[in-house]
Amino acid sequence: MVTEADARESGEAEPLAFYAYTPRAFGREIRLTLRESALEVNDQRRTTVIPLADIETVRLAFQPRGVMTRCFTTAIAARNGRKASFASLTAKSMLQIESQPDSYRRFLAALLAAVARANPACRFAAGRPPAMWTALALVSAASLAAVIYLVAILAPQMSVGGAVGALALGAVSAWTAVEMVARNRPRRFAPDAPPPDLLP
């Protein structure tokens, strides 16, 4: 990874922003360096350089990691086929996952502005592509109906505590499904105004 000190010593322009996260426990840390004309993605084995002018799509999405863990992601696709992504969560261990809302927001804001300057034709998309979102909505609706049906069938045979627990589980499942579909509805956004519901 090129640090700010390295950039100054080599005479390179100082990077616009940095971001680092670990996608999974015991995985390698991914380090992203935003420069005036390119995004550098270092996965500890190699550095991929994506010219900002080549970026065709920047997509924001909501990808929860379980019922209680909210995760927001940014995916980048360039015309040369190169792709990159980063998330608002970082894995510290098998049991510890931390949110990085402030640093994620700062890096994303700098990235969106830099890409918009380099390629005004870039497509800034929020949520899932229409076909994928429709499939997500249908699967979520079917899963929700199945949970409600099971709770309705099993609740009369349970104790009061068991019935309350089943209802609570059904409510949480319903909330998660609704939130996933609502936040990921397909739409466009301006680079200086990313959707608040897709930010940590």
C-alpha cells in the first residue's frame, strides 16, 4: 500500500482518501487508495489500479450480515472488466465485526466526487438491478408467508412463552425481509447526494 508519506517522498500527488476493511474473519485486509485519476485496491498480494475515467457504474446496496448486523456496500465496475467493492463492516475475529460508518462515508463521498469528475457519464445506481430486486422481493415474500404459516400452525401447540418466542422470531424475520427489499429498490442517484437509506 502506498502511504501518504511514501507519496510525498516519491513526488506523487497526495492521495485523496484511504479506506481499509477485512471482509471476513482471518481474511486479508483490503486497502483502497483514492488518487486523482485512479483507485488502487491492495489485497496484500497485489494492487489493482482502476482508472477513474474507466469506471462505468458505482452501485450502493444494503447487505445485512444476520438479523442484527447491518452492512452497506459499494461495488464498482469499469469498462475494462475490472471490479472492486468495499463494505462498511470489518471483521476483527470470528465473533467480532465492527462497523466503520464515519470512515466509510468519508471515503465514499470522496470516491463519488472523483468518479463524477473523471467520467460524467458514469452511472450511479442504488439498490439491486431491477430483475434481481424483483427476484429478491418474490423470495422475501414467499419466505415471510412460510414463516407466518408455520407460526400460525405451531403456536396453538406451544406454551405461552414458546408462542411469544415464535411470534417474535416471525416479527424479526418480517422486518428483515421488508427492510432488505425496501432499501434495495432500484434507482439512480446524484453523486453528491447518495441515498441516506444506503449509508451506515
